[in-house]
Amino acid sequence: MMDGSASKQTEKVEAFVQSLRRHIPVPIALRDERLTTVSAQRLMREASIKKSREKKRDDAIAAAIILQSFLDESLR
């Protein structure tokens, strides 16, 4: 949630991740993605992407923002 508290979906994801960690030996990093869709929509507006295409690209651009922030933090 925007106030920093966990939502029901957050709790479900965290439970899933805990289960997954018991079954696979790879690191799993959780990311805060609350504002990535807003950022993606702003970038598309700035790039003048037509509204009919916006919804199709929102999630892909938001995912790219999440990945880039993870990579940026990993390089520090």
C-alpha cells in the first residue's frame, strides 16, 4: 500500500516466495513496484505513444523499469 503497509496481495506474494525459496536454490529479490505503472504511463506520454497502444505496453515498460532499478542497485 502507499502508506507502506502490506496488502493482501503482498502477503500472498511473500508466502509464495517463501515456499519457492524452499524448493529452488536461486536468490529471489522482491521489488517495490507500486509506482512503476505510473512511471511507464508518463514515459509513454512523453514518447507520444498512441492511447490505443498504451495498455498493451504499460506492463512491459513497468517491468523494464523494475528490472533497470534492480540492475542499477546491483552495480553499486
